[in-house]
Amino acid sequence: MEGLIPLAAIVCIFGPALFIPITAMVLRHRKEMLEMELERRRLSNQEVIAQIEAVRQELAQLRDTSTQYDMSLQMTLETLQERVRMLEQQLEEQTRVRL
């Protein structure tokens, strides 16, 4: 029991002196870990944003391509209609000439 009194005195004197630096180290470590996690999330978010932008660009290209095909098909149909109209006119003229 007599040996505990000096030990208790040492703990009371030096305990707070050890507790403060240990607490500071633990808090610094937690801060660094949180900063690393935030940085990882930020980089992850940037990758997602870049992928979304790439999808937007691909979608815009697809729209342009589909519009070009639509216009080409429309022009082809108009050309065919004109040719059919001309053939029908020629056929009518030939029929009138024969009669």
C-alpha cells in the first residue's frame, strides 16, 4: 500500500502531461483520416462528373447522326416521289397521245 502512494502521486503529476499529447495525436490522426476520405470522395465525384459529361457528348453525337440520317431519308423519299410523279405524268401523256 505504501508503494501505491508514490505511484499515485506520479500519475497525478505526469498523467495530464501525457494525456494531452496523446489526445492531440489521436485527434490529428482522425483529422488526417477525414481529410483523406474527403479527398477520395472528391476524386470519385470528379470521375463521375467526367463520365456523365462523356455520356452527354455521346448522346449529342447520336442525336446529330440520327438527324443526318433522318434528313437523308427525307431527301431520298422526296426524290422518289418526284420521280414517281414524273413517271405518272409521262404515262398520262403517252396515254393521251395514243387516244
